[in-house]
Amino acid sequence: MNVLDELRSLDYRDPGRWPLPVRAAAVALAFVVLAVVLIYVFVWNEQRPQLQQYAAEEQQLRAEFKSKHAKAVNLDLYKQQLKDIERSFGALLRQLPGRTEVPSLLVDISQTGLGAGLEEKLFQPQPEQRKDFYAELPIKIRLTGSYHQFGEFVSGLAALPRIVTLHDIEIKPDNKDAYDQLSLELTAKTYRYLDEDEIAAGEAEKKADTAHRPPAPAAN
């Protein structure tokens, strides 16, 4: 009788009469099945959330690695871009006059109007307005002349080596009898960079204002 025939002849309702090798194999198989069930219930099932967390962290770390790797690969390009930005910023900064250059710039603006043939009715510098690293210097200007002369004036300002912007422009007739006699009112703004001492003083003033600012009232 071969093994298959012997297994077919077994009485599954009376395992005690099975041959010893068969009983040993059945017990071993039962232990294996029980062990698998216990591992699934008490190990895998309980640690599954933790494994999922580790898997999510792995994906996040992979994404961070890819991002940092891309930055590392393009590091030389970023350095070159930073140098280009610093160079452009330096070129713009050089167009801002220093404190000692402002009077000559005001003269240049005034002379530009006179050079265009305009009559200067008002040229009044206003208090400067300080920003982070530069200061705005507004100038109230009123000139009289023709459209053509106004165009020469604006072109002359644009040709100055320093930055000058025009704001609040208003043109109106100045003489009812002369159609081309007009009045131009505007605010010209030029800019100067602040010295390191001025920047430090401004930061100190901000800190002092913050320190002396009364606390906000408590909410009811």
C-alpha cells in the first residue's frame, strides 16, 4: 500500500489510531498553522500601523533626498545666479547717490528743467522718507512751458546717471491767451542709499519703539 492509499484509509474521526508518522506530521502542521495565526493576530496586526508609519516616513525621506540631491546638483548654478543678482543689485545701488551727492543731484534736476527752456515756479525738496536701506527724497516741482519743452525735461531726467521717478503729474493751461503755455506740477522722487551708521540707528529706533510700545489690552 502506498502513502496515498494509506492516507485515504485513515479515519479522521479517530486520529488516535493513525500511524505515528502521520500523527507527528499532523501535530507539526497544526503547530505551524497555529503559529501563523498567532503571528498574524498578535504581531503583524498590532504592528501594522507602525509599519505603515515607517513606510510613510520612508517616502517622505525619499522625497527630501530627491529635493536635496537636485539642489546639490544645481548648487553651482545657484551660486552663479546669486553672483548675478548681487552684481545687478550693486549696479542699481551705484545709481543711488550718497548723502554728500544729493545737493548736486538736486541741482542737476533743476538745471534739466531750465535747460529745456522751462520756467521754474516751484522747486521744493520735501522731508526724506527712510526705508530699509535707502531713503526717498520727494521734490515738489512746478514748471511752465510747452508740451515740447516738457518732453525734453522728462527725457533729460531719464538720461541722468541717478534714478529719478515722476509722480502725481498734472498739466493744465497757464495762460488762456497762449494755447501752448502750460503749467506742469509733479513730484519728482530721487533716492539715496543709507550709510551703515544710519541703518544701525534706524534699527535701534525700531527696537526702542517696540520696547516702549504699551502692551495690547487683554481680551475679555
